[in-house]
Amino acid sequence: MAAVHCSDNALKRDGHAGDWRDSAGSATPPEAWLYRIRAAFCALTCAFTIGFMLFSPPAAAQTDFEGLDCLAPPYDAPQTELQREIATLVDWLRSRLEPYPPLFSILIEAPPEICLGERLIGAHGYFEMETSRIALGSTLSPALMRAVAVHELRHIHQVRVGACLNPGLSMQATGRTVLAMEADASAISLAIAWELKQAGEPEVWAALSHWRSYTRLAEAFEAGMRESGDIALATSSAFAEWYEIDWRREAYYKNACSAYLDREDANHALPRYGSIEPGFFETLCTLPDGIPYPCMEPAGTGQE
């Protein structure tokens, strides 16, 4: 990959050659259509692998697609051992996410194809818009696989409510948006894992808290719960801590910039200069039950 200098004031690249609501019906019909329009708009304009969706159900389970073994919804006809593992995962997600309608409804109303693969490049999991599939590492422990699946479902929910990328954003604003979406998905995964632990199922929390990418976030979340007893404030603490881990923040930001330049090349597009819309963080930062949690990006974000 060519080196990318992520700055709106110096767009250059070395070596460059030229939501819908839940099924209970809590949304009125106009609101439901608004969520559909937002989801379609976001899906058509986002190209990162962190969770951008325009659902089109595949006809049947698929195997050996770029090394992935996939099972299409309704996940009731597994043919291989990995597909049976996917079906078991979906059963777990449906049972545990029912208290969280925004995530549960994804599995009921517009479920993605889910794949397992041994050789995911640079990731333990991702959501791919073009194929409407979640891919997860097949070598993950069951508890960590569940955690990563929840993380990717949160990305799908972000798109549904319109907290996603806008085609008019500048490269810097695009990078900042990606960082915020990742921080939110990570914090929400911890919030759900915490509540599972409190309900007597500690495995997902234990898997995340011992995972290098999440250890500091889990510590921040747990400290927030000790200090306040408020899950919204604890989630806010984990969101803020995500930005404090330099290697991760820089990696996501530079990858976002690279993808931005790739899209410009592919579409022969001129640079854009749009800013993040007012209200973006308010839309993004809600708990799985719909209650908002405080979130704010640190000063200077996007100046890498």
C-alpha cells in the first residue's frame, strides 16, 4: 500500500499516478421510511469493511468463497461443520440480543450472510457492504467470536440510523467518522458484555478484557461502573479510552484515508471538503436500549 499523508491541506499519496425501528412497530410509518432511506444512502456511499449494508439475501449457503465458509439467512440449512458453528452462533445472538431491539431486529428483519474463515486479512471480523456479509475468524474462541459478531452488528445499526459516512466529506472528516464509529462499536460491545456478566454469563466479558485490543477499554469501562454505577457513563469512558491507544487510532485513520483516495481514483472524483454534520455524535452514541451516552472526540483528532 502506498504511503498516505492524511491531511486535507496536503492531499498527497507517495507513488500516486494520476433505523428502521424494531418489529414491535415503535416507529411511525414516516419515521420507518426515513430510517430506510438513511440506511440505503449510507450503504451506497460507504466502502470500508467495518459495517456498511444494503441487504440482498443470497439464495443458499455458500462454501469456498475466497476461503470463507458462509451460511445465508435464515441459517437453517447448514451443510458443513463451520456452517453448523455459524447456526449455533446465530442462535446465541438471537437469544442474548433480544433485550436490545436495535441489534436484535437486524437478525430478524434483514439478517446478513455470516461467514467463517481462517485467513481474514488484518482483522478478526468485518462487515462487507457489497456482499452483505459478516466475516469472522474461524479460529476465534466461541466467546470472542460472539463479541466480534456483536461489534459488527453494531456497525450495521450505525448505518441504519444514519451515523455513517457522507460522500461529501473531506478526507479528514472521513477518517474522523471512521474513528468514531469504531470507538462506539467497541464501547457498545463492552456494555453488552458487562450486562451479560452481571446476568451470570461472564465469558464474553472475560474474552474482551483479556484481548489486547480491548484490555484498556475494559479497564476504563469497569472503572466507570465502580465510580458511577451508570452504564451510560461507563460506556462513555470506554469510548474516550479508544482514542487514547495511539497505534490503533493511527492505523484506522490512515486506512480510512487510503480507502478515500482509492475511491477518488476509481471514480475519477475531485476532492471533497465537507465537514461532519451537526448531530452526528448524538445520533451515533446511544446504548443498545436507545438511551444516549455522552461521547466526544478528543481535540486534535484527525491531525495525524
